[in-house]
Amino acid sequence: MDNPIRTRMAPSPTGELHIGSLRTALYDYALAKQQQGQFILRIEDTDQKRYVPGSDTRLLQVLKDFGLNWDEGPEIGGQYGPYIQTERLPIYQQYLKELIDKGDAYYCFCTEEKLTQAREIQKAAKKIPRYDRCCLKLSPQQVKENLANGIPYVVRMKVPENETLIFNDLVRGEVKFNTNDVDDQVLMKSNGIPTYHFAVVVDDHLMKITHVFRGEEWLPSVPKHILLYRYFGWEMPQHAHLSIFLDPSHPGKMSKRYGTVSAQGFLAEGYLPEAMMNFLMLLGWNPGTEKEIYSLAEFINDFKIERLNKKPAIFDRKKLDYFNGIYIRQLSSEKLFDYFKKFLPQASDDQINILMPVLKERIVKFSDLVISTKFLFEDLDYSKELLLKKGTDPKLAIEMLTQAKNLFTDFSNLQTRIMDLIKQNNWNTGEFFMVFRVAICGSEYTPPVVDCLPALGQEATIRKIDIALNKLLN
């Protein structure tokens, strides 16, 4: 292959990596690896106002956590570096000067107040707010004098009037734009730092990027980029604008108001990286078969751009739970123990070994452990009414717990001995276990309570029954 496939992931360190950006990185990675190409990581930190200290380091770590190791980029370098945009400022100045000299860009000395006033006038006239190009009318001498006097400026791209730009997207096919809908984009801000639209074009060209995956929200930016590639005489990489994520629990796009949206957040909730990646593979890509379970290696082998979908992808968290449950049950005992220990640091090794076989089949994410085993580490408060939820007579509930209390001299054959006790007294099984679960766990919804009792221990079990008896007697 004359031109090896080179893809890139270019996150901005303005917060945590969005789960949608992780999917983009996954597709970048898969295409590069499938074609024996390179996956490049670049940090786009030109938006200094929104920079979140430490987020760049976390971006690198979360990609590693999900197994997406880059071939060139921060920490490892490469022949097309630097790979952090604020370290590339002299490069941008060089190419900016080229555009200005050719007349494809120009200095703009307008103040923010003037720009705001012009936008308000346009809005009042029911026009789309855009720059009025007053600085394009400045003579070379006026520009020279303004620069010599140190008047603050930005540099804008000169957009041709009423021209149709045709773009072939790898997902959406042919897309047309009219340049009358494109503002004279700012390429360089007054602080000397380039805007995203300028820097991304320069960097993608110099780093020899062949394919760009990004969210469909960036589609309106395409005409700006087409013009820049034309002005420089460069070949534009192929682009695929990926579908957005919709959350079925509410209208519109995914939102942090309704749950985690950051890649790190899902790990913190106890989702396995392999399960998360498997889930993301199928959000916007269809294998054309009924196959659902994919390793990263299998996905790399089967991935085809032609099978990317235009329609928004449904981020169904129940489906994610389903995937994660499958992957949890496939974990080795050693790895499962490590996850239990991570999410239940207060549990002893013996407790974890008791809980693992009981809860492995029931949890869908490891953070479930924190709530479901809370009763093991503290006495939860609950009402007397909860003990009697099934309409149990208080005297009967007292009798049930008093007799059950005598069973806990040891935990051998406990389930059988409890069932024998229920049968001997002709108690209703469901009624007994409602009283017993609430007494032990402080809740009507619990893990298999009898199986968890050895992890609770004799002393704590009896104490919890005594607490319940005290509620019933008062």
C-alpha cells in the first residue's frame, strides 16, 4: 500500500473523555489495525479557557484502560510531533502567513463590542449573524499601520461567495454546502493560538492522516475545512461523520443529567472495559449477522466502514448491563476477586470468597455490590412496618425471628434447617423470608440472604435479629 492508513484520535482536555469519543477512538483504532496502519493520538488543547487541569493525563489513561494504545503521540513521540497543539504554535504561524500572503485570509481588528453590535443589528433584521467583512476593505497600508500600532487582531479565512461545495462522506454519502452559509471563520485568535478549524487541518495534513472519524455534530464544519485544504493545495482525508447517541430514557441526546456519560465514569461504576467496548462496537455499526459478542481482535477483523449507520444509535443501558453481566461471568476467579476487593475494600478475603459464588451470577456491574452488601458492614435503619409488609401479625413475626435465632449456632445446612423450621411451624414461606430478609438486610430487596450469612457471621446475624425483635416489641 503506497499510503498506509493513518487514523487519529484528537481529544480536547476540557473535561473527561465522553463515551461517544471513546467509540470514535475505537473505530479509528480498528481501521488502522485492520489495514496495518497507524493510530495516532493528538491532544487538541487550543481552547485554553475551557482547559481542565489534569484532564489531559486522564484522557491518556482512560484510552489505555480500554486497551486503545496509540502508535504515535504523547508519551511515546513519533516523526510528526509534537502531538500537543500548544507545542506546535510556530508551525501554525508559518501556514497562517502563507494564507495571508495569498489573500485567502485577512487580519480583523474589530473589537468584541463592535462585533456584538453588528450581530444585534443582523438579528433585528432577521438575518443570520455573521461577520460583515469590514476589515476586508482595509488597505494594505491601513493593515500595516494597525499592526505597527499593536492593535489587537484575529485572522479570518476569506470565504468565497455563493459557491457550492460537494463533499463525499463515508457514512452519509454526498453532502452539499453553499458558501453563503459559511462565516469568515476565525483561524487565529488574538492570543496567537489557532482555532480548532485551522489547527485540525494543518495537523491532519502534516501528520499524514488518511481517515477521520468524528461525530455528526461536526458536519457543519466541513465547508470550512474543504476551503482550507483547497487554499493549501492539499488532499483532504476521507471523513466519516458518526451518528449521535440517543438515550431511550429521555428525549434527545445522552445527557449527564440522566447518568454517566464519561468513559471513566462507566469504569468507576464497575463496567468492564471489554464489555463496554463490545457494547460500543455495535452502536452505529452493524456486522450484518446476528453475532453480538466481539473481542477487540474479532472486531478489528470484521470492521467495515460501509456498515456504519446513519441513524442515531440508541444507548440502551439495559443492553449494556446485559453485556457486562456476560463478561463478569466469564472472569477468572483471580480477576473476579480483584474486582470484588476494589469495590468492597472493607470486606475481608474470607468474606469475598463467600460472596463471589453467591453474587457473581446476579450483578450486572460491580457497583451493585456496594448497595447489595451494605448490610454486612453496618446496621441499616428501617421501619417496623417494613418487617410486616406482607401483612404478618407482629406476634407471628416475633415468633419467627425468635425461633430462627436458635439456628445460628453454626451455618452448616442452614437453608435446609430454615426450611424444616418453616415446615414444622406451618408458616408461609414467603412471609417468613420477607420478615427475615428485612431483619438481616434492612430491605425487602436483597441478595440470597441465607447464602450471605456466613459472610455476616454468627454474632452480627444474632445482633440484627435482636434489633428487629426490639422494633417489634416496642
